[in-house]
Amino acid sequence: MGVRGDERVLFSRPFRSPMEKANLAAVIDSDHVHGDGVFTKSASERLLQVSGAADLLLTTSGTHALEMAIRLLDVGVGDEVIVPSFTFSSGANSIVATGGVPVFVDIEGDTGNIDPALVEAAITPQTKAISVMYYGGVPVDMDAISDIAVRHGLAVLEDNAHGLGVMTKYGALGTIGSVGIQSFHDTKNVHCGEGGAVLLSDPNLRERAEVMREKGTDRSKYLRGEVDKYSWVEWGSSYLPSELNAAVLDSQLASFDEIQRCRGEIWDRYRASLEEWASDASVTLMTPPDGVHAAHVFFMLMPSEADRDAALEYSRAHGVVTTFHYVPLHSSAAGRKYGRTFGSLDKTDSFANRLLRLPLWPGMSDEQVVKVIDTMKGYVFLPH
Ligand SMILES: Cc1ncc(COP(=O)(O)O)c(C=O)c1O
């Protein structure tokens, strides 16, 4: 939330669901505040519905879900995982944490997603998995990715932090590969402050995932009465969220349709109102193939990096907080230290340098949406 009296149109504001205060009070009064209580159960059931996943476990963050996913796929020392360079640091950190090597591949110039046409050539005998990230919840051609994975015996990991509940011709995002992840950070469409989930398509992964999430113990089995005491059985950590987080998540998931409707309306409005301006100014507006996306971001690619930087400054000076996004991993200090680059990453650099995102959150007023649109139209492009 902005400072009181802040007249700016903020870039993002966490959704507030009608039930969350009552849910939180119920947890505090219940004496069960640690994880895996009634709200974890309820939120997990709602999430199964919304995501279309066969099975899942809530986690403390999307980052932790990625760490679990990489370990579930047995990525170890020297194993390579193909990832887009245009993604969040956690997509690579999770690989590095097990001694693996992220191999950065270029993206498609329009979607910002990994380019499936480049993936096969990046495969080496060390390759263990392909990790895709759906930027803005826009699907990757998963027929192509799955075909490559099957032919080379590789696992597919889906970082679906942006794309909760997006149904596509390939299946629901996050449920197509071996493992998928969600993030419930408060910048995401559905949030609980900090949180995440591992979506499991392979039933064989469930038992290991439970152990990994419960400090390496079989406590989950014990709680179900399947063993009479629990002990340390494998490597693990503490990846289960408290009931406080689950209570907020549960209330948010109950509002999923409303959240998506509100975000979608603003997204459509931006797209329609800026179309003519964009084409006159050589600006490329976000254009998801088949119109499929999560209404998580609305981005545009400015004609140059200089125009992007100037437009950011201009809009902010006029009370509209626009922003850029990921700094490509291949050019970051840690990316150079731990990763390897495959081929040219020109499209990644160009996309990241020209990308500008508009404010998008449920509850934006009509005046705020109009202000964003008018402000962008008021920007005077640099001479080229
Ligand atoms: C694509 C992507 N994956 C993973 C994450 C990590 O999620 P979290 O912040 O819940 O750890 C983020 C964070 O914003 C993200 O953008």
C-alpha cells in the first residue's frame, strides 16, 4: 500500500480478500499456528481446483518450491539445466544450490519466453532437465518442449510463478512437465505475503516431496497414522508454510475468479486504448499468441533502451509508477560465475532493455487506468 495521501498510481498493490482477517483470527485462536492444519488443507484443495494439478504441496515461497523441484528431479553436481536467461534469480539459484549448472538460452523476441527452437542444440551429455518460465502466464510451445524432452530423456520443470490457473491447448500451465511451481509473493495475482507451491504430475514424487518439505523426516506419514514415530529419512528442509500464510492464501484462492476478471479487464483496456498510439510510435504491445495469458503483467517494448529509460522517468514524474523487469541472468555477476551461455542472447538483452510494465492490480479505479493510458500517450519519443 502506498503512503497515505500518495496520489501516484502505484505499480502493484496486493489483493485484499474479504475473508482474510477472519481466517487469520481463526488461526490465532485455534492453537494450531504451525503448518499443515485446516487452512493448509483447504487452501490446497482450492489450489488443486484452480491449478488443475493432480497433486501439490504448499511451500514457504516460489523460490523454495523451485529448490524442491530441482532436488526432486535429482539435479546434482555437474548436471546442466537449460533455462531462459530472462527469468528471476531463483530459477538459477535452485540449480546452483545442488551443484548444477544453469545453461542460459535465448528467448522469443515477442513473448519473452524461452525459444523452443534453440533448446535442442543446447543439450549436452550433462543435460538433466529443461526449465521453462511462462512470462506473464503466456504459454511456451509445450508440444515442442515435451517432444525434445522425451527424445533426450530429460525432465521438464515449469516455473509458473506468473501463470496460475491458465488453461492452454497443451494443458494447464504448471501441470504439463514433471514438476511445476507457483509463487504467492504479494506481487502475484494470488498471494499470502510470501508463499508458493510445488505441483506434482508424477505420483512417484509425492513421498520424497513430503519428506523434503518436513525437515527430511517422515512426519507427514506419522501425522496420518501410517508410522508410529517419525525420524530423519532423507535430506530435507523446512518448506512448509505456517497456518497464518495458508489462511490468507485460502481466502485469496476463494476470490480467484474475481481477481482474474478485474486484472483481465484492465489488461484489455490497456491493449485496446494503446494500440493506435503504439503502432504510430513503433512500440510493441504485449500480444500473447492465441490471446492466452494470466493478466499478470502488461508490458510494452519501447523502440530503444533510451526511450524505455526516459519513459520510465517521465511516467514516474507524472505520478504513474511503471517499471522494467528482470536483468538477464547471463550478464549478472552470479550468472557469469555459475552459469554457461548457449549461443547468442541478443533477443534477451533487447527484450530486457526495452521492456516497460504498466501498473496492474485489482481495485485500480477508472481514473487511475485512464491516467496510466494518458500518461503513456503524453510521452515524447527521443529523436532516432
Ligand atoms: C518467474 C519467477 N519465478 C520464481 C519467483 C520466486 O518466487 P518467490 O518470490 O515466491 O520466492 C519469482 C519471483 O517473483 C518469479 O518472478
